[in-house]
Amino acid sequence: MTQGTPGGLRRVRQQRPRGGGARVRFVDPDLNAAAAGFRDKDIITSVDGQPVTSAASLSAALADKRAGTAVPVGITRNGTQMTLQHTVDE
């Protein structure tokens, strides 16, 4: 993930919330993250079964995923846990 640049889930601006995970701060409406249903303030907690504890662990979990691959991403939204299917961007 690169903070402050447009792109997919790899590049969603985020910060680390209390308790771990990666908080989504901005989702570009024209990219795969928006199409998957991500919203500002979601907390990403896992990618393809791997726990996400920070921005670095989110980047690591996505690093080996090929563009076009759909992966389950666990999130917490307003206290509710759910899973979204995200297609990895280039």
C-alpha cells in the first residue's frame, strides 16, 4: 500500500486503529476496492485467512497475490464483522 496515491486496495489510504487491523481512510470509487464494497472507516482484519495487524501486514498479505485474483478480505464495519471479495488490482 502506498499512502496518498490512487489505486486499489493495496493503495487505499489507511491508518492503524486501536486493537490492530488497518483502517480505511479513502476508497477511490473507480477502483476494485469500491466495487468490492469497501467504505471509508472499515477496519481490514484479514486477507485470505492471514491476520492483518497493521498497514505493513496488509501490504505483505497482498504482495504475493496476482492481479485479477479474488481474495476474501475480513473487515469490521461499525462493530460488525464481515467478509468482502476483493479482486486484486495491478
